Amino acid sequence: MNSQRNCNLFEAFRARFPADLDTVLLQTDDDRVYTYTDVLVESARIANFLIHLGARPGDRITVQVDKSPEVVCLYLACLRAGLVYHPLNTAYKASELEYFLDNAEPRIVVCMAQSFSLFSSLAEATGIEQVLTLEADSSGSLLRGAAEHPHSFDTVNCQSDDLAALLYSSGTTGRPKGIMLSHGNLASNGTTLVEQWGFGSDDCLLHALPVFHVHGLFVAIHCVLLSGASMRWLNKFDAARTMAFLPNCSVMMGVPTYYTRLLAEADFDTDTCAGMRLFISGSAPLLAETFDEFQARTGHTIIERYGMTETGMNTSNPLRGERRAGTVGPPLPGVDARVVDAGGHTLAADEAGDLQVRGPNVFLGYWRMPEKTTEDFTDDGFFNTGDKASISKDGYISIVGRAKDMVICGGLNVYPKEIEQLLDELKGVRESAVIGVAHPDFGEAVVAIIVPEVESALKEREIIDFSKARLANFKAPKRVFFLDELPRNAMGKVQKNLLRERFANNCQF
């Protein structure tokens, strides 16, 4: 009777919780402890409260709050109630938030107290019924309201392809696209990662990642919940705090910036990592020199993997077997990957081309953009990742470039077109081009090249401040340069490769 099985992702988590629900699930950096029972009770109360406020299965719940254990409870509550969880980067500003609310049309917004007035005005303009608050210290109207509701909740029955989460990823058009992730997408990917990375109930994950992002929310937390493991919880990454907690953890997930910052600590060595079994890196390319230095300093070989918002994880270097520097490993079980030329023909081993993937992890499509969904999928069901890659004879995949002109700053995706459209609106700017330039800490930094109007007296600081006021800080240019004209090819396309070459060594950050 498989057709009658409840495919709600929460049911997959619940089936793997430890028999003793008083087992610790999460311990914060200030030593607050949350057991599996605590999370079950709190998520039930929140689910009951959201339903009481009028939320119904399929409704979106938009969340922009600081990282806290209660965010995990809110996420689980949404799953339990069949609601669609819609997390937002805490750095997003008013103009960005207005678009997300207008496009996602959530039933309820949960925000920080400092953003309540902003969200209330946006909610009024877009017809959103409720704005609640949640603070990192466990205060706010969400938990106050939830406290009055029952601590049990019957999980809503879901099909595998029912929508569980809506995340946005900007595109080359500059307007973010809503990525629809189903209960089946997330369950299949999480289960595969637990198996491939050897997660068990005795593991403790050091969690220093943000939880509005696939890496920190779905990859990290799902691996814990699907194995009955535990987490040591840091509200944000700090090298010294991380080193203090590593001896009591067994697994760490991070972006390359975390690993370069750890290596910058003089006393980071094998003793610090003595109890660790696994370090995993993702969200941005890991430099071979970081890979090698980490191995030399700690005796641990970092596992690099490859994924994206649309697909979760697609590939991983193996837990047992060669972890090859400069590669993201073979495809995960159940995932098909191929590299094709411009005509869609599969290329031979080691030839670089367009990377396509197919599997149960791949998203349902773009929210209310059926034409874009059709455009990004092939007739035989492969998703065009937009990345350039090659596949070795023994199946290891190397990402060699990005076709979609994306910059990855500290593990977060930045799409130049969005920033260029903003800069072009600034008085005195005739046109602009945005590129990524190597940065010692963030991997890449956003750099803007401006062609000013003839009489313009624009200065670098003015443009950076203008950007920071309207964009999340990680998107704002860290440097601005001025040119009389942008280099173009015969078809009039801006040659960003030439700009990257020209300014690669001119940026002092």
C-alpha cells in the first residue's frame, strides 16, 4: 500500500529520531540544550498556531530572522502542517523584500522585531494577513502565540511531489526565480547524504552555517535529523569558537572561507581535530592549496561536494576512496550527470562542456515560470545547471567555469545583472559591468566597472554606499573602477573576461 504512505518529509525525520526522545539534539554556543522532545513539542505548538491563524496546506510562510534553535522548530512546524517554508537571507533590504513578498504571496511573515514596521507596511501593500516576530533570544509574538496551543499535532499527509520549500535564486535577467523543492526532493537527497557520508546517532555536527541557505538548512540539519545525531550550534562562524568546540564534535560542514580562516589560526592543528571524523566543504570552489594545506596541518582530507539550490547535492567525493583535489567527486547514487556541447551532444571523458543532471533531488520547477522551467530542462529530463564541467574516465567531475556569469562571495550566489540594473539607475552612470575578482577571505568579491556620463563626478565610495543601502551587503561592490568604455566583442557583448584579467591584480581590499 505504498500509495497510501505519508511522504511528508517530517515523517522521514520522525522515523529516525532516537528511541529516547530526551536525547540532546542541539546545544548552543551559550550552552542552552534542546532535546528531541523539546523540538517535537515546540514545532507542534507552532504548527497549531499557524493553522489557527488561517494557514492551510500549500500556503507560503516567509521567514527572515536571525539564526536560532527556534528557527528549526518553525521549519519543522511548516513541514508538519503541509505549509511551504520560504526562508530569506537576513541581509536583504526593502526593495528586495518587496519583490519576494509580491512574488511568493505568503499567508504569514515571520521577521525580527527590528524589521516589523517594514514588513507590516509591505504586508499591507501586498495583502499579507499576518506578520509575526521571532528573536534569537526566543522572544517574539510567534512563540508567545504558540505557547497557548497544544503540544501535539497530527502531521499533514503529503505526496512526494507536494511543495515543501520555496527558495529564490537570482538569474541573469536580474529578477530572482522561485525554486520549488518538494518533500520527495529533500527526503531523497538527505537520505542519500546520510548514507554516503556515514552519519550515525553518535555523530555531533558543528553547525556554524546560516539557516536561510540550502547548505545550512537542508544539507546540514537534514543529515542530523535523518540519523538521530546532534548538533553544536554557533549563531555564526567564528574561528576561535569553532576551534573550542571541535574537540567535542565529529563532523563539520563549511564554505571554503571557514577553512581558510581556520588555517589562519596559528594553533589550529591535529590536536584541535583529534575527535573529528569528517570535514565537508561546499557552496563555492575549494582551492587546491587550501585542500592540501588543511590535509598537511590536520591529517584530515576535506570532502568537497557539488550542489545548487535547484538540486540539493549532486556529487560528492567519497567517504571511502580517493578524495581528489580540484574535483567534486562522482555523482551521488540515483543522480545522472553528463557533459554536453552546445548542440546537446554528450562529450567524451575530460572534455569540458555544459553540465546537466537528473535525479529525484532535482526541483519541480520555477515558481509561476513555466516557460523558464521548460527552457532549463531537456526533453529527456536533465536539468541544465549552467555550470561548465568535465568528467574524468573514472567518473570524477571537475567544475571548470560558470556559464551563468555568477559570482560566489563567501558561499553566497551573486548575479551581476541584478547589480548592474541597480547601478544603471544611478544618476551619472551611463552603463556598468559587474564581475567577480579573487578575494583572500570570501573566495570572490563583487567589483563594479562604471562608464560615467561625461559631466559625472561620481566617486567610488558614493557608489558603494548607494549599493549597500539597496542591496544585501554581500552583493554590494567592494571596489569600483571607472572606464571611458567597456570592452565589447563583434556582437556588442561586454567581454567580462577582459575586465577580470585587467582588474584581477588591481584590487586592494
